[in-house]
Amino acid sequence: MAFDYGIVTALFCLGLYCVMTNPNLIKIVIGINIIESALVLFLVRLAASPGDRAPIHRGDPGMQPADTFADPILHALTLTQIVINAAVTAIMLGFVIRLYQSYRTVDLNEIRRMKH
């Protein structure tokens, strides 16, 4: 269980490192996508634990009241987050394209230098 959260933490830190250290705008967008993927994995990990059953009750006579179920709310939030991540990525790449058209570079340091 701690291993899963370790992977999420490692992915989040990798994405944050990518965002904080790269002047290339495309690599910054990739870093933000890695962070978003870590958050999706975190929600998936919170939604279900080993041994959980599907949250559908069909009147199964073998079902015990103590059975645990996967949380469907977190699954729905995960799907929503994936769609939002796609939209955010499209908007970020649109901004990168506009910056490239204006400055002919995707290097953030070059853009800052040209701006002043």
C-alpha cells in the first residue's frame, strides 16, 4: 500500500522537477502532464483497495453486510479529471504555439530576454 503512494509521490516530484528546472515550454507542459497523471493515479488508488467489490448490489444472497465496496464517486472524479487534463493540455499547447509564432522560440529564457 505504501508502495503505491511512493510511486505517486515519485511521479509528482518528477513532474515538479521538470516544471521547475526546464526553460523549454514543451517540457514544462510534459511536466504538468506528469503531475496530472500522478493525481489520477492517486485518485484511482484511493477509490479501491484490494478485496473491494463492485458497488453494484444485485440481491446476491452470498453478500455480507461487512463487504467493502469500491467508491464510485472517486472513479467518476477520475474520469472527469482525465477530460479536464486533456482540455488544459490543449490550452497550454495553444499558448505555446502562439508564443512560438510571436518569438520563434519555445525557450522561456529567450522569450523573457526578447520581451525586455
